[in-house]
Amino acid sequence: MQVYFMAASEQRPHKLSWVVAEGVGPEEGERLVAKLQAGLDAHGLTAKIIFSGGRDVDVISAQAGKGQALAFLMKRLAAAGCKPPHVQVNGDSGNDIDLFKVPGVVGCVVSNAHSELRQFAQQADKEAGPAMAGVQPQPAVTRGVNNWLAS
């Protein structure tokens, strides 16, 4: 499996990004992430490795990510006396998985989601995990909101 450093335009001060030359399935992506994580661990480095879109690999701080950002925002809103009664997250790839793990959110995996997020959704607990949406011919997010409001 060939992995290449992404162009400078895709790099950030706190995120390094690579691309897999050929798209891989979620199982191969998990093996790649495990191998990279083992390499980081062997050198005493802590980081979060995210596989998404069947080919993108990002390395970020272990304390960073979309889920941590959402949890921080929800905590700040609650501290300011504005606790949202409902929070829905919508995702289409592996870099959205952390959003679905935030306590108190309802998830919607859109119908054209990449396989790594679909696999996560299928493995997630039926009550606590995201619901597959977009099965019927209407916009996936609308279907997800309607299912959420009906529950």
C-alpha cells in the first residue's frame, strides 16, 4: 500500500495529512491506522489517527477533533445557561465518527457516506449509535431529523 504526503495546501499547523494511492476498504483502513498507531506508540508519541474517505489519513493531537470541539461547545453553552435540548450531527466519512460519540447527540449517517462511517454505524449500539438515513428517496438529513423528532 502506497501512502503519500498530501500537498502543502492540505496541511495545517496541528494536522498532518496523507493520502493512500489506491482507495482501500474500512478493514484495510483500520489495519493501516493500527500500524501507524503502533509506530507512534513505539516512539512514545500520542496522537489520533483518522482514516476517512477510503483514502485520507490525518494525524492530529489526541485531544483534538470534531467530537472534542462539539463537546467543548456544548459544555460552554451549558455553562452559559443555554443547554440545547437537541443536538444532531450528520456525517459522511471517518473524520465524522468522533461527532457520533459525543454524549447527548443524535447521529445521522447520510446515504452517500463512505464505507468506514457506514461500518461504524452498523457496529454501533442500536440505541446509542447513529441511525442510517436516506434509505428512502428523500434528503438523508431531513429523514434523520424526522426520525429523531418522532422518537
